[in-house]
Amino acid sequence: MDLNERVRDIEIEMAQHDAQCEERWKTTFNRLMDIEDSIKSMESRLLVGAGSVILFLAGVIVTLLMG
């Protein structure tokens, strides 16, 4: 195998590697977006739950002070 053939083989291997890496990055990016969406959803639920607890405790305090 001469040098030119070896260079062509390496170029082909690099092109294949680039294509594989690009696909992996797309998959990783899509999974990251899904994870971010899940975290935002959990954060929203946590805020709603915390707000509910605060309102409940405020109601208990008002009831105790009035009664």
C-alpha cells in the first residue's frame, strides 16, 4: 500500500468517523433537551406543591389565631 492509498483510506475513515460523531451529538442534544423539559416540569410541580403547603399553613395559622 503506497502513501496515497493510505491517505485516501484515512480520509474515508475520518469521513465515517465525522458522520458517526455528528449523529451521536444530535442524539445527545435531543436527550439533553428531553432532560431539560423533564426538569422544568418537575420544577413547576415543586413550585405548585410548595405554594399549596404555604397556603395551607397560612390557613392553619389564621384559623388558630381566629379561634
